[in-house]
Amino acid sequence: MTRYINGWCEKGKVMGVSESRKLAFEATASMLLGCDFSQAQMNSMMGCMQVMVENFFTLPIDLPGLGFHRVSQVKPTTHKYLNIVNKLSSKHPSLLNLQK
């Protein structure tokens, strides 16, 4: 959180809604997933999540330009990050407070 606030102070002017959204997403991802991702990975996950949320209620028709098609395009990326978290949690259950 300190990193974000310091970055905002350095920039001077920031877009409050988008910056707050980034902060909330990163905090939620790190708390729920228990992992620290790079900034590039975090931006990628945030983009995927935004596409999925924007197209949550859509017709299940897979045609280019429709929401279902956009979600199907980001689905492999989302699965990639979830697999990373799954592998980490199986090797180190204490990261997510899991007990085997």
C-alpha cells in the first residue's frame, strides 16, 4: 500500500478510480491467493478479470466481438495464474493457511 501512495505522491495527479481499483485488486489478490506477483502479471490478471466481469451476463455465443468470445480469449491466461497459485499452495500449504 505504501508503494502505491508513494507512487501517487511522485506523479502529482492520478486517476483516482483506476488507481484505487489497482490497489484494491492487488491487495485482494495477495490476501486471497497468498502470492506476490510481478507488476506485469498483476496488470495481466487485472485485465483478464475486468473482461470477465464486464461480460459476466452475456449470451453463450462464440462469435468475434461478443462478450462470450472475449471471455474465452482470456480464460487460458486466468487458468495459467490459477495453476501457479495451485502449485504453490500444494508445495507450501502454509502460504494459504491450508492444512493437509
